[in-house]
Amino acid sequence: MTAEPVTSSTAAPGAEYADTASAAYRAALQVIESVEPRIAAATRKELADQRDSLKLIASENYASPAVLLTMGTWLSDKYAEGTIGHRFYAGCQNVDVVESVAAEHARELFGAPYAYAQPHSGIDANLVAFWAILATRVEAPGLAELGAKHVNDLSETDWESLRNKLGNQRLLGMSLDAGGHLTHGFRPNISGKMFHQRSYGTDPETGLLDYDKLAAAAREFKPLILVGGYSAYPRRVNFAKLREIADEVGATLMVDMAHFAGLVAGKVFTGDEDPVPHAHVTTTTTHKSLRGPRGGLVLAQPEYSDAVDKGCPMVLGGPLSHVMAAKAVALAEARQPSFQAYAQRVADNAKALAEGFLKRGARLVTGGTDNHIVLLDVTSFGLTGRQAESALLDAGVVTNRNSIPADPNGAWYTSGIRFGTPALTTRGFGATEFDRVAELVVDVLNNTTPTQASSGPSKAKYTLADGTAERVHAASAEMLAANPLYPGLTL
Ligand SMILES: *Cc1c(COP(=O)(O)O)cnc(C)c1O
């Protein structure tokens, strides 16, 4: 019997070592059970729940058993603050190997001159980038000069005066309702406090990025940092153009590719659409389309690398060595040809999902997709995002509500549902299955009626017609059974 070469298939990695992984998980759960049975039970239940649901959350995926197993070791027990070969603790020789291998894979995979594997999450990667850019570009006065004891005591006016003392640093990022991220200068995040922020949006008619308007905003505002990247924009971005704009106004181009790093790694986004050669600093998560462990990465051009390298202890605590090890394993997987096939399938499947919606009369923000995201405007079904999200969940379809440009229902109720293809593509779903997903979603939304409240807003309440949830559950169960999560893995 000859084994199929793993690298030529688009199947999720793991099937070829499923028996060994099953034995490892059975043993691990038995050990956990002997200490705290409720945790073993919740862990088992989580696998069952993930196997049984139609996961369309655009920021989620399924990491391979190799990636997951790598996180459960004694690498977690080591303190290793500092950088490779220069730690504040003794005995870091093995962590040095782990971090070097992770950084090497990241540099090779993305063609970056420098990679930093320590950030614990995407937000942390952005914090490292902000501080690295400030440290490289701004002559800041000593902290004592700022005259504040506790950051928590600062009012809005204090923040403004603090920014003024630092030179009133400006950040221009994509607006939240156009698909930007909280860390790109919005109030609920530190980035919205420490920077004087302004945002660029999308064209109200087409929903597409308007580069001329962006350039005009940059010329007028003169940001220190121009942030590219998004969480809910269903189109590709021309990063060469963003760099031109940044250069014209003297800004540092920072691209946050947290959502679409898998499409960059998988060479679906190349040339002007690949942010890494164009951005001064590129940040990402490792757990979304990149399909690795929960964590972050920073890639940088040489002039920023010294400052990025001081991410710990400047803004990060001790590195999670077990997670850096898992990043190295995931990045090694992403360097296989099979990952490129996977990434292409993620994009093809998003097109199939979008076409499935359009041919059934639904309205999509920007009229379609050319990445892994589809943003459905649910106002055409007479629903808010909140009602649609809950009704879909009742039918076993897991999504999240999302603002759409100029959202009439605001950021809480919203008018959109965001769909993503990375997770179900990992399970093996193709164009046929995604067309069926569109059919099921439209079935649910057509059978959802908003409840009229006698008083106050009724933007959350709805009724789902009898039999809808059962019908959709049955249809998705069939597709899920044909495309098992972690095939061959038994607990
Ligand atoms: C998800 C995301 C983040 C945050 O990642 P965490 O790991 O949750 O901190 C940052 N930026 C963008 C654009 C994202 O989509």
C-alpha cells in the first residue's frame, strides 16, 4: 500500500497521523480528568460542538493536531523575556531555538527581512508595531515631563495634552463601518487614546476603497502612521498604492494583515496585493486564515527591526514559548504546496458563496468578494444583523453580525452578517457545499420575521417559522458528516 503524498492534496493536515494524535489526546484527557474532570468534559464537548456546527466566522479556523499538540508542553514553564540570544533569564537555549525557527519560517514564508514571533495576539502585535514606529520616528520627552501618575486618571483633555507633548502623533486607518479594526485608532482601544486618529472609508455607492479620497485625507491630515488592513472588507487592497500615498506624506505604512495572512502565505495575494514588500511594518495574527495557534507576528523592514525586537519587555510580557513553537509548526505547514492549494480554495469558495447569495436575490456589500469574506446586507430581508445572527444560530449556522457602510442600525444591532470561508474549507467544503450554505442561509432569513415591539426598539427580537431550524440543521449535518473535522481523530 502506498500513501498519497500529503503535499499534493488540499485536505487539512493531520489525517496521516490521526491514530497517533488520537492516542495522545486520549492520554492527555485522562490525565486532565484525574485533576479537574469538568475541564476534561468541556474540552471533549468543545470538539463535539465544533464538529457539529457550520462555522462561518471569518476570523476562525481549525489548526492541525500537530499545531495543537505542540502547545501542550513544558516549553510553557520557561521564562524567556528579551530576545533570541539576549534574555533576562538563564537557561533559554531551547527557547532560543524555538523562537529562531519560528522567525526563520516567517521570514521565508512571507519574504520579510525580519520577523518577530513573540506577540501573544494580534492586538499585541499592533502594540509592538505602534511602539516600534514611535520609538523609531519620534523624539519623545521623558515620561516624568508628562506629569501624570496613573494613565487611568487621564481625561480626554489630558490625553490630548499628552499627545501634544509627544508631538500630536497622527494615525490614519480604515473606519470601523468600512471594515477596519478597533486597534486602528478607535476609542475602545488604546490606539484611539494615544493617537490623534482620523479614518478613511469606502465609497457609499460601491462600498469599495476610494484611493483618491484616501490620498486626499492623507495629504490633509499628514499622519505619522497610515494603517492598511481590515477585518470586514470583502475585497483586495492595493498596498503598492498605499505605500505611494504614505511616502508622499512622510507616513510609515503599517499593514495589519490579521485576517488575510493565509491568502498572503498561500500566494493568492501577490504583487501589489501582497503587503509585506510594501509596508514598513506588517502585523498579523497566526490563528485566522493562517491556520496556526492563537497568537501574533510582526514583520518589519530593517530600519524598524531593532525597535520591534524590544517588543518584550517594552509592551509584552514573557514570551509564550509553547505557542511560539506551535507558530513554527504552523508556518512550516504553510510553506507546503498544499497550503497554497488551500488558500486558493478559500478564495474560490468565497466566490461560490457570494454567487450563491446573489443568484438568490440577496444584496452583498461591494456586490461580491475577492478574498475570504462575504458581507451580506440583511436589510433586504427586513432584518437587523442582530436578528439575523440569532436566527442563523438557532439553525446551527454560526456567524457574526457586522456593521455595513453608513449602517442604519448602528454598531450594536448592525445591518450585516459577515461570512468567512477559511474554517469550512479546512474541513473540505468546496464550491458545491458553499452554494448549499448560501441556500440554507437564505432559507433561514426568508423565514425570519422581526417581532413588532409595543414599545421601545425591537431590533433584537424575531420569530423563526416552524420547521426551519430542523430543516437547515438536517441539511448541514449531512455536509458536516461528509467533511469531518479532524478526520480519524477519536477520543
Ligand atoms: C482579529 C484582528 C486583530 C486582533 O487579533 P487578536 O489576536 O484577537 O488580538 C487585530 N487586527 C485585525 C485586523 C484583526 O482582524
